[in-house]
Amino acid sequence: MGKIIAVAQQKGGAGKTMLASQLAVAFAETASVAVLDIDPQASLTIWAKLRSTAAKAGHKITAANTAGWRLTTELEKLAAAHDIVLIDTPPVIDTDNRRAIRASHLVLIPLNPSPPDLWAAEGTLKMAAEEKRKVALVFNRAPASSKLRKRLEAEIAARRIRLLETALANRAGYANAFAEGLGVTEAGPTTIAAEEVRSLAAAIQNLLT
Ligand SMILES: Nc1ncnc2c1ncn2[C@@H]1O[C@H](COP(=O)(O)OP(=O)(O)OP(=O)(O)O)[C@@H](O)[C@H]1O
Ligand SMILES: [Mg+2]
């Protein structure tokens, strides 16, 4: 049985879809990976379609999209056939998000390192707590150091919420790779972005074992 990671954050545009795609490609270097898109915006599904004809796309990633009552059985099927399943969720708190969180081993919450993004994550944090799921916050579009980032790190530590040490910076490479159906580890395997994503994937793998 594979491990299921729900990428969730009530706040729109925090980087859920980008993170799901980048991690899927990084994990696929050493594991069999599936992505499940439960967002009606279907960005990850479009990414997967682009990927199917992208010359630089390395390892195969299974892509599925579903919603509603089928979601849980679809997840069971994907987890039975893959080492890792990443779920990209819409920026809401609803029944499907709860289904995804309930089925997951880890809830990954991307956020910009600024307080309103943590406030916006409260609904997702509450749902993960209700479902007794392991949670990890990950800073996205993060400056290397800033007053706000430090303040937020202190607040997160005080609340004893797990924050992954590796953060993703704001880099055009992420958006560019996504637009090609790729991950940065494929589009530019020796870039700093690729290093960030590999380091993040390793930290997440540690949490799953
Ligand atoms: N680290 C980053 N560097 C540069 N661009 C980024 C980064 N993270 C995300 N983006 C860009 O920001 C936009 C929003 O990201 P994304 O679509 O992943 O957010 P989301 O949380 O999935 O949004 P939604 O809530 O609408 O589903 C996209 O255009 C994406 O390419
Ligand atoms: Mg999205």
C-alpha cells in the first residue's frame, strides 16, 4: 500500500498545484507515483496532459481526476498500485477535501511566509486535526530571510505545528516547468530550484516512513 499525500490549503494560489506537480516528478525518480486532481479547475490534469507529449518528461506518472463519492475508492486503487499518491485539492473546505484528508498519511500545506496565509490555513489545519492526520507546513515563494518569515516561524513553533525546513523560493523556473508539463528536476536538473524540490521530497519521505 502506497503513501497518500494531500496537498491542501484553503487559501487560493498558495502553490498547491505547483507543489503537487514538482513533488510528483521528484518522487518519480525513485518511486512509482500517481497524482489525483480533485480540483474542478483541473490545472494538474492539464499539466499531466502536457506531460504526456513533453520530450523532457522522464518517469511516467499516473494521472487521475475524480470527485465526490468515487474519490475514496479511486484513492484506494491508486495507493494499491503506486508507492506515492499526491492529491491536488481546491482552495475550499468541503466534503471532498475531507475525504482526501481522511485518506491521506500526510497533509501538506503550502503557504507564503506571511501571517495572513497562516490565518487562511486555519480551516485546513482544523480539518486535519479533526481527522487526526499528520500535517506539515511548507513555505512557498519564500524570501531567504525576512522579518515576516521569522515572525511566522516563531508563531508556528509556538503552536507546535510542523514546518518543513526546506522552503521553495519564488522562481520563474517553477512556473515555466509547470507550463511545459514538467518538474524543475527535469527542466533544469542542476538548478537551485531542482535542489530545493529534491530536498523537500527527501524531508517528506522521512515523514512518511
Ligand atoms: N515558488 C513559486 N515560484 C514562482 N511561481 C510560483 C511558485 N509557486 C506557485 N507559483 C505560481 O503561482 C500561481 C499559483 O500557484 P498554484 O496554481 O500552484 O496555486 P494553487 O494553490 O494550486 O491555486 P488554487 O488555490 O487556485 O488551486 C501559478 O501561476 C504558479 O505557477
Ligand atoms: Mg491549484
